[in-house]
Amino acid sequence: MYSDLGKEILFFAISLFVLIKSADYLVKYSEKLGLSLGIPQFIIGITLISAGTSLPELATSIFSVLKGQPGVVAGNVVGSNIANILLVVGITTILVKRVEIKRSLIRLDLPLLVASGAVLVLTLSDGKFTFFEALVSLAGFVIYLIYSITQPKQDVIEKGKEFEEVTLDNNKKTFLQKRPPFKWSYIVWVIGSAAVLYFSADFTIDSVISLGTLLSVDTSIIAITAVAIGTSLPELMVSVVAAKKGNFDIALGNILGSNIFNGFLVMGVSGLISDLPVETPVLLIGIPFFIVATILLVFSGIERKFYNFEGAFFLILYLLFIEQLYQMIVV
């Protein structure tokens, strides 16, 4: 048994790593392709970059439904959102000691995070996510996109070889990103990484099912812990790198956007395929911790400052969350 378990854990780790890297390459070369085709950068940002770090959650959720494991979806989404707040924000804040964010991010994006979280909790609290609720979630995502597109965009002020000085209609000058030349290799990379993403998501769900069978554990527990942590790694890398460079709005905005994306689009798309059951670990442990984590993020966000002691508290709370799930397994 231990030999089989070791093989499945290794298979799960490899497939999850490939899933994350293929999503990263898909976003990277889709951005290059979009810019070379003249698509405005802010459109690419709100549709592709914001969603890019959540592609692993979307892919694994869709495949879990297709493979007859719909209970994985709610666990994956709730677990990922908890990990994004408690684990990613916690680690990021501890590493940089202090995170300060602009008022605009709190005023504009935080209410949407609260709204998406409220919709997620309300739709899951009865133990089932239905087709109608999927439509409501997708409507929320459309509103989020429209809101993002219609918000005034700040001019790009960074200078460098990727930017050029342009004169606007009001005779003001600014620096905008140059349009890179089109390359057929971009299309090849997009198609190739999408194909790898497809198969790696398939393999990841297979390994989750196998692990659940070997450990005699509900797949929703594996989804809310191991899968959620793994699929939150892109958010962690983006936030840590951005925070270390002093781009605190990107560091936190990445978390807000990812959680909104998970709650609205990942749940919505998966719910269109099949009704989604909400397993006991998600109802009894996941949702309460998600509510607490969101409230803590909102209160810290209102202050516009995150200190390292808050990050340490977030991490302790996440460890408590894992401990509570472990107690459910051993009982």
C-alpha cells in the first residue's frame, strides 16, 4: 500500500507542477499574441492576466465534474480562496514586513471581493450548487468584467525598451507599451501549452481520485487542502515577487482578482455542466474559515496596511484550518 501511495503522491505532485507551469506559459504567450495583434493592454490585463493565476483551479474543477467527482469543485474553490488569503497574504506580508496599498484598490475592488464571497457562501450553504446558481455566478462575473473595463485606467508611466512616448489628443505625453511584432511561434506556444494544461488537469484529477481511494478519504478533503494549496502557488509567486518590488497593489490585487474569478467563473462554468454537491468538510470547516478569512482581509484592507504580525496570524489561522480538517479525517 505504501508503495502505491508514494507513487500516487509523486504522480499528483508532478501533474500539478506541469498544470501550473502550462497555465503560466499559456498566459505568457497569450499576452504576447494579444499585444502583437493590437489588443489593448488593459483588456488583456482584466481578462487574461487577472484570470491567469486561476487557470489551474478552472481546469481541475471542470475535469473533476467530467470525471464524476463534482464534489471536488466546491472544495477546490473554497480551499483556494482560503489559501489565497491566509497562506499567500500571510507569507507575502511576513517576507516584506509591511504592505501598503492604494485607496483606489480598496474602494473599487474590495467591495467586489465581498460580493463574490457572499454569493459563494449563500449558494453553497444549502449543500448543493445548482444550474440556476451557476447562472447567477456567471452574471456576477460579467458584471465584474464590465466594471473593470469601464473603470478609468491610469497611464503607464514606466519607461524602458518595451515602452514608447506618445502624444494624446489633449497634447499630453505619456508612455505606452509598444506593439511587439507578430510571431507564429506565439500561436504554437498557446496551442501547445493549452494542450498540456488539458492533459495535466486530467492527470491531476485522476491522482486525486486515486489518493482518495488509497487513503479512504473524501476527495473534497484532498481538494480543499492539497489541490487548493497547489493551485494557489501561482498567486503566491506573483504576490511575493510583486511585493518585493514594492508593487503592493499588484500583490494584493492579484489575490482579490483570483478570489473573485474563483467564486464567479470557476463555480459558474462547473455548475453549468452538472449540479455540484457541497461535501461536509466544506460546509462545516471550509465555509466558516472562508468567512473569517474574508472578514480579516476586509478589516486589514480598510486600514490599507498589512503588517508582519498580521501575516503571522493569517498563517497560524491557516494551520488551524488544516488541523481541523485532519481531526475530521481521524475521527
